[in-house]
Amino acid sequence: MLKAGLLDFVEEIIYSLTCELQRISRRVEIAELKFHPFNDQVSIYIDAMRLDENAEIILDTSFTDTTEKLLRICISDLEIDFFGLLDLLELLKGVEGKNGVLPSILQPVTGEYITHEQQDRELWVCVCGNMPNYNGFYACDEDGDLIEPGNDGEYLYRCNYCGRVINDRNLQVIGINLNPNNEEG
């Protein structure tokens, strides 16, 4: 059970890393990152990362026997641990993409709530004035990026006009994402 949970974590983090690299849309030099998340024995040999034509994460390396290595292999070779993967994701969120595309980052908001029509709790009215019949509200994750609708335990929605992320349990706005990922995960 623990092994299955760890494998699920690895798949989820690889998916998130892939999404960030797709947003960035270019080769990311490791020198662009604030620090190196790989272990000390290999960090000096890892030069950059990118996606290949199959959307696999490739590390460009200066090892004597290979110039590129799959991130999945680095994980299985214990060259980056789970905390390093989490760090790598956060570091990539700070990298500007091609043509200045900014990362999808939620700016926290406190004390703000949306309302609903008196007769209908499902007819939300966002702080910006958006309603379901205008631009609408869509299921999202805690960063405000769209997710597949219908997931169990879904409780966050994003205003499709202003980017506010709303907790549907209490209608509290938890943050605003002005540059969300608009593709469903």
C-alpha cells in the first residue's frame, strides 16, 4: 500500500513538472534555478531539462557516458529524492516561459467572500460580478488550475472572469490566479 502511494506521488509530481515545462516551452538551464535539487554526486553533471517529443522529461547532462537522461531514471537511480522533486516543481514555477509566459501561482486573499442569489445557493455572484450564466465557475485545484469536473471531494472553483479561487463549502475566496492553466488536468 505504501509502495503504491509512493508510485502515485511520483506520477503526480512528474505530471506537474511536465505541465510546468509545457508552460515554459523551452529548455531550462539548471543555472536558472535558485538551487540544485539533485543530490551532490550528480548535480554538477546536470546542465538543463526539457521535454522530448513524447512529453517525457529529459535532463541534458555532461556525464562521460551519456548526454541525456530521463528524469524517471534519475528517480529510480536515487539521484533526486521526493523532497528534491517537490523543490524542483516549486523552482520551475518561478521560471519565466518563452515569450514571457508567467507561472500559474495563486496569490492568497483573506476576508473576501462571494455571494449567491437569495432564492438559489447555486447561482453564485463573484466579487467581480461574474455569474454562472456569464463566464461561469470551473472546478480547479488549490492553485486555481482547471481539473477534470466530477472529482470526488471537489470543493474549489475558479471564477472564469477574474481568476478568484472559491471554496464552495463557505463561499470564501482563498486567492486569485491571474495566469492559471486553462487545460483540464
